[in-house]
Amino acid sequence: MAKTIKVDYENVEWLSQGDLIKNVEFIEYAIEKNGEIEISKINFPLIIVLTQDCDLNQDHMFRKSDPPKSTQDKQLISVLVAPIYNVEHFYDGKHLSEIGLNMEPFEKRPKKIKNKLFIDNEIPRYHSLRFPDDVPLVESVIDFKHYFSINVLYIEKLKKTNFVGKVSELYREDISHRFSAFLSRIGLP
């Protein structure tokens, strides 16, 4: 059975690794057609911040420094985040259907071993999340292939109104290590 992760509700002023933020818009593309600008947005119901806390904290301290620093080497342009999907939609392959993508279903019990590997977070691409009963979130999954970057000022502003909670330190470190391991894997044809 998947481990239940701990969620904290302290909403500090700056962005933190493990923050859970709802209703995040991602700009898929912006193009100009015949003098008009077309912008395609994807609204993710829930995301988790993946960027390391030390970088986020340094960025925050840099932006708040008075007088302003003469160099901007600590300032972030964007942060890495990943959408969090409802596990039932994920099992059905419908978690991205609202943007016209049908994913391969991940059957709950095609083979006992596959389901156990998924729930126990032994499949490198996915991270299964089970929240405590007092957290109003359903069982969910992170697909590490779907990470993206988002403007740091936009997400900080959004956090003020759309903060859901923060994955506790031990659990966010586990997610961070698994995400980095997935990105650093050796790609085979």
C-alpha cells in the first residue's frame, strides 16, 4: 500500500519546494497569425513545485534585498513544477483528455505485480501520492515526464490565493530524488 504523505499548511511568503498550488495556467504556445496573437493555455488543477528550496530561498532573499544587489546571479527566471493527476483519471488514461490527449490506460490490476510496483513507487516515471484523511485531496500521481517551467513571479503571486499545502520535508526530498533520478536515466532507443 502507498505510504501516506504528510502535508503542512504553513504558507510562508516565498515559494518552497513541495508547495502544492491549485489552478495553475501553463502557456503551451503563443503565435502571431495575421496580426492577431493566439495563446494556448493549459490549466492544471494541481501542481507541485520541484525546484530546490535553496534556490527558491536565495531568489526570494535576492528580490527582497535593500539596497538592490549589483548582480542578479541568484535570481530565478522560472521554477520547475509538475502536474498532479487524480489517480482514477490516470488509471483510465483520461487525465489529459481535456486538452485532447488520450493516454495509455494504466490498469489498476492488470497484474498484481505491476500495480504493487506502481503503488510502492518502484516505477521510475511515476510517483504515487496518498494524502491523509484530513487533507481534502484524492489519491494522486505525478508523471515525471510532464514537468514544465513556469515564471517565478507568476507562481509566487498565484501561491497567495491558490496555496493548498506543502509536502513535508522528508516526502518532498523523496519526490525530488526520484525526479532527478528519472531525468538522469540513460535513454535507450
